[in-house]
Amino acid sequence: MKERLLVEKLRGHCCSESIMAMFLEDANRENNEELVKTMGAFCAGLGEGLVCGTLAAAISVFFIAAESREQARDELRPEMMKWFLDRYGSYSCEDLLDGDETRRITYCPIIVEETYCKLIEMLEDADLL
């Protein structure tokens, strides 16, 4: 997984773009650079330290993969949000960085890796992958 994250970084992808690019690859879906590029809107908490881009992208994947909007909204999203909050203590990029920009290099890749693994686990459990 660490190698995949490095490849995504070398491609110039931020956290949210990496989540989408890896999902498209793992789900054997067509590489959609426009969709991946769109996920850039979520980088660095919408560029304002708000909701973590990794979480936002993972939830976006649910809306692509789920059988219905209701499944994504009412089942998958709440489960992921609860897991993320329990695991990291906040949804906020600013809180996760805790005033230390070096955490983008040291901590954010861990969040991306663990959240992506949880995302795949949830999709497999729901027979969506």
C-alpha cells in the first residue's frame, strides 16, 4: 500500500485524488482523470482545513459504488464517519494537522492508507467490490 501511495504522490495526487484513483483501479473501472481531478476540490480540507479530503473522497466512492443513493447515504456514509471519528478524533483537516504542517507528510499518508483499507473492507462486506 505504501508503494501505491508513493506512486499517487509522484503523479501529483493529493489525499482525495489518491483515494479515487486507487478505487477506480481496484474496481477495474475506466481510469477517469477528470473524476480524479475533481476530487482535488477536497484536498487539504477544501483548501481551508475543513473536512479531511480523505474522508470526503471515501464517501464520494460510496456514491459511485453503492446500489442506491440511500445505501450510500444511510448505511455506508454513517459507518465510515463513525469509524473515522473514533479512529482519528476529528473530521477536520486542521484538527488532524494539529498546527504542524509536517503532519501532511508524516500523518496524512497513514490516514489515507487506513481509510482506504477501511473503504475497501466496507465495499467488500456490502458486496460492492
